[in-house]
Amino acid sequence: MGNKTKGLLALLGLGALAYWKYKKSTPEEQQAVKDKINAAKDNLNKWGNDLKNKANDVASQVKTKVDDVKTNTEDSVS
């Protein structure tokens, strides 16, 4: 067996173990797991939105600089 196959089997085994443990847990513990997953999802969405906003800010700054250089170049040629 290759490393990829072993890794995939290990991941599948961990997933099955986690699912079994989740199903055997109490409703309170299941709700705690759901809350953790939702909090992680919300944090990931927030991080993605922050990253997108920063990328848009940098893109607008670059566009402004390019426009300024273009204007300065046109003025110096004229």
C-alpha cells in the first residue's frame, strides 16, 4: 500500500470513530459539538470576508497609483 492509501484509510477511520463517538454522546455534548462547528464556520467566513476586503483595498490602491503614474507621464510628455 502506498502512503496515500494509508493516509486515506487513516482519515476514514478517524472519521468513522468521530461519527461513532458523536452518535454515542449525550444531546448536550452533541449540541456543544454543533456549537463549536458553527463558531468555526462563522470565524472562517469572517476571516474570508476580511481577506476579500483587504484584497479589494490593495487593488484600489494599486489602481489609484497606476492612474497617478499615467497622469504624470501624460503631463510630462505634453
